[in-house]
Amino acid sequence: MKKNWKMASFWVLGTVCILFGSMIAGHLEKGLGVDDLSYFLALLIAFILILLGGLLWISVAIAVRLRD
């Protein structure tokens, strides 16, 4: 039973990571007051969040597959 909660929490955490990563990436705009470093840092953070969310989803898929 505890493993089911762990898988569900990883699935939700992965969803939250992808949500925040896509929100950051969707609002990136090179405008007034935004220098190159802050733009690419926000892009890097969004990329890492999306990768982390995907990794969490993959780990849940593997755990579900091996549960049989």
C-alpha cells in the first residue's frame, strides 16, 4: 500500500515539475530589463524542470510495469 502512495506522489510531483517548467518557458520574453544571463538561466531552469518531471514519470511507468 505504501508503494502505491509513493508512485502516486512521484506522478503528481512530475506533473507539477512539468507544469512549472512549461509556465516558465511559456512566459520567457526578451524585452526591456532582461539581460542574456537571466534569460538563459530561466530557460535552463525550465528545461531542468521538464526533464525532472519526465524522469519522474518514467520511474512511475517502470514501477508499474515491474509491479506484476
